[in-house]
Amino acid sequence: MQETNPVAATGDILGGASAVAAALSAPGKLTPEVTPNGCIYRTGPGEQLNVTALVEEDEGSSGLSFDSSLNSIMFDKLPGVGDAAFTHSRQIGRRWSQLVEFRKKGKIATLIVFSYADALPVTTLTRLGALFASRL
């Protein structure tokens, strides 16, 4: 019997905009936009917050890139998300870019959070990553 993948079945990787908003403790409404290999959650006009979730197979260059990043001093390991995970935050002008990437069940999953407000705390990134990992 083939295992059902909720991501493939619904296209909504994180289980709904309300689940994402709760994980982020974000005010307002997030709107999901399904893409070929993931989903983007936006706060709407002005995009004060934008969360992109992507999934790919853990093979070839994707797996090698993940391993290299996981062991790099440029990234911080993130316990409690998938089989292995790391995070990275940087400010680009007025905008924060934060990355959470993890490995689970033969997949590499990536969350990219853009915010014009402050950077999200690691605890919030961990909650969001754990939500994503629970969907794989």
C-alpha cells in the first residue's frame, strides 16, 4: 500500500495558513499560494511577512548541499526539527531573511521567512520547523 503524502494531496505544505500564523504568533491573516514544489504564505499587501516552504528529495546535489551547510560555521544547528536541521538569519536592508532547513524521511525541507519587522526568535523558527516536519 502506498503511503499518502499530505503535502502532495493538498499542496498546502504546512497544513493551513491558520497553523502557520499560530506557529509564528503572527497577527492578521496569512494567504497560501501553492507553487509546484511548495507553498508561499503572505500577509497580504505590503507583505510584512512572507513564509516560503519547499520540499525536495534528499539526493544528489540537494543532499550534498544540506550536509555541507549543516557542518558549516555559517549556520546554526537547530535541534528538535526533523532528523537534522540548521538555521541562518541575516538582514538585507530593512528586511530580515531567515532560513530553516531540515532533513526528514528522505526529504530536504526548506523554510524561508522574510520580514520587514524584527527577526523571528529561534523558538519561533523551531515551532515553524516542527510544524513543517510533522507534515512530512
